[in-house]
Amino acid sequence: MLKEETNTVKAKKAKPLRMGVFLPSFIIIAGSALLGLANNKIMTDTFQKVFLWTLSSFGWLYQIISVVALILVGFITFTKLGKLRFGGAEAKPKYSFMAWFAMALTGGIATGIVTWGVNEPIIYFGNIWGELAQTGVTPQSATAAVFSLARVFYNWTFVPYAMYSLCGLVVAYMYFNKKKPLSVASSLIPLFGDKITTGFWAELVDTLAILGIALGLSASLGAGLTLVGAGLEIAYGIKQGPVIWFILTVIITATFSISALVGLDRGIKFCADLNAKLYYILLIALFLLGPTLYILRTTTAGMAYWLQNFWIWGLDPIDIGGEALVMWWTLYDWAIWIAYAPLMGIFLAVISYGRTIRQFMVINWIMPSVFSIIWFGIFGSTAILWQSTGVVDLIGSINSSGAVAALWTFLQHVPLGAIFIPAIMFALIISFSTCADSITRTVAGLCTKDIAFDEEPASWQKLAWAVSIGLMAYLMVTFGGGVQGVDGVKYLSAAGGFVVLFLFTLQVVACVKMFYIDKVEE
């Protein structure tokens, strides 16, 4: 019996590649990494041109489609469609509520909130690169404090998580209820029919999705490298540079590669649970140790300012808020979220079998958004107060050491900072690894023929993707730092987002058709 089971497992692992998806995707990503080794200036300049052209020319589309996705997700969640269950009325969930939330939260959030929880509000507050120039807000004023929190609430909560949730909803419904293949191409069946899941078009759609998320994941890893590198330099005097970044790349890539290799239940589930608990502990500790009343007041005022300006910010392609604020921050955020969305949707779908649409939206849209409000409210409010009262010069830290440096200067002044700093570094590595192993697993699965949602793709393929993505991130951090220190990371994310932008737009249209025009499958 044991021998028979072993043979069955081997047979599952031996499924052939989708060569029309794997080869072009891998050649472009690995080829770009190799080009960076041979001539890093060409690669950096190319991605910079993509960044400037795509966000200045298509910012209007990024903004419109993100708002449409938010409205659509809201309607689906709170109407009778929310009762529909993935897999049918008798389907039973595999994971507990909290385990499911931990995987969804940490699998999608990567290093983002840790990287920017202190840094982004302080950058706005101090008008470091002219972010407030066209807003009429005076830098470092009481209004600037509220504006800064409001802006990060907009950039990091309900709008971006609606992108993930919509893609996950479409994929889960098509796979579990309509019995279509587990792929990005299947999400477009409502528009183009079953022919979109075979031949050239299926390969093109899935290849674009892989390219987008591979570039986006490289950008996230790059941000993590610069953040941990800055922490080592500021907190421990270990000067960051190519050698330190390379060592960090090896450590982080090895961590998420091992996690991906051991599989969904043993790897991602374990890392996600550990990661989520670290987040909870850090939040509670800083809330209790920090200026609790100021946190509560400023967070509340920030939410008011955010809601008051929601439509102006949501439909501003660049002309109202200006390039420094809109293009380099909000549109950059939308680019990286959209780059992730189609394949992140597959991961979110895979772990959501047996759940209703409303439960899915609570876990993937509402709860992560609320979590981000709490995170930015606690970290951002505390940082702004300490800057205002002279406890620590976080603006000076960013000016001298780059966009992600303020976090570590901030942590040095937190009570129990000696514990917080290594804890945050560990959380960063685990956080990125949780996201990256979910993505490498999904990418490898998309490159494999006829793979089921509960099967693991070939180990060598997951490892190949991990190494290529890690190398790309290292090269862009090392050779494309720029004024902010993370310019190369932003160039990558813009390229990834643009590759997927039109695909994501089609998914939004397909979602409307499948739930409001076509017959709904219970």
C-alpha cells in the first residue's frame, strides 16, 4: 500500500510543463537578471523609462479601474451573492478561520506595511521630496500630521485589497463552481468563452500574469533588502552595500525557497502563523508603550480626512496632487498591487475552498484593510508625534540614509528597542518569505499542465523562479537606488503593473458579466 501511494505521489510530481507559458516567462525574467549582470545600466535605464511613461500616461486608467474594483467588491460582498459558497453548498473549508486569515494577510502583505509604516507618513509629513507641494498643506503642521495618516490609509487599505479580492473571487468561482482550469486565463471565460483557456491566448494571458508578479515580487524583495540593510547600518553600524545586500538576498531567497519546497501546509501555513503572531505582538506592544491617546485621536482624524477626500484622491491621475505625491506614491502602489493581483488571486482562491463569498471578502478585503489602518495608525502616529516634539529626527534620517531609513531610527527610541529591532528584522524576513513562497508555488503551478489546487508543482521549478527573482531584486537595489534609495524597486513595480494593467481591467469586466449578466452557479 505504501509503495502504491509513493508511486501516486511521484506521478503527480511528474506532470509536464506548459512550455508556452514557462519558456517565455522564464527567459524574460532570467534574461533580464542576466542582462543586469552584464550591463546593469541598460536594465536600470530601461525600467526607469517604463516607470515614467506608464504612470504618467496611464495614471487615469489605474485610478478608474481601482475605484471600479472597490465598488464592485462592495456590491458583491453585501448583496445576496455573498452567500454563494466556493465548491458548492456541501463544500467544507480546509483551514480554520484564524489560520486562513494568517495566510491571506501575510501572503499578500509581504514587507509593505513594515517597510512603510513609519517611513511613508514621515515622508509626507516632512514634504521630503515635495509630496505636499500641490496640496496646500503646510509641512510639519497639525494638518500635515492628519493628511499623512489619511494618505497612507487611502494607499494601503480598502482600494488595494479590493484588487486582490476581486481576482481571487473570479478565479475561485470559475475553478470551484464552474469547474474551469486553475489559471488566470479561466477568469476571462465570461468574456471570450472556453477558447481563452487553450492555445496561444491562454499562454499569453498566463505569461503576462507571471511576468507582472515576478517583477512585482522582485520589487518587494528589493524593498526588503534596502530596509534590512538600512537597519543593520543604523542599529548595528554594519555599513550596507553590495556585499551585505547579496548576503541578505541569499538568506531571504533560501528561506522562502525552503518554505515553498516543503509545500503549502507545512511551509506557508507555518510561516504565516508565525508571521501573524509577530505582527500582533508588535502592534500591541507599541500601542501600550507609545502615546496611546495621540494614536487614537490622530488615527480617528486621519480616517475623517481620508473619507472627506476619497473621490478627489481616487480619481486624480496626477494633476491635482502632483507628480511627487501621486505618481511616485499612489500610482506606484497601484502598479505593484495590480502586478500581484491575478496570481495572488489564484493563491487566495486555493486556500478558500468551502468558504462563502462574504467570508472570503471579510478575510481578504475587510480584515486586512482594518489591520492596515491599525498598523499605520499606531506606527505612523507615534513617529509623527516624536518628530514634532523633537524626540527623534526621522526626517533627517531619511534625508541622510534614504526612504526606508526612518524605521530603524524610530525603533532605537522605542522602549525595549533592543528587542524590537531584531524582532522587526526577523518579521521582515518571515513576512517576505511567506509572500514569496506562496507566489513561487503559484507561478510554478501555472506553468504546469493540469495541476489541481491541492497538488504541489515540481520542486526544481519553484527553486528556479526563486533564484531568478532574488537575482533581479539584488541587481535593481545595487545599481538602481536613485534619490530615494529605492528608485530601482519602484521602476520594477511599474513595469510589472503595466504588464498586467489591461489584463486586470478585463478581469473586472469579466466579474461584472459573470455575476450580473450570466447565470450564477450555486
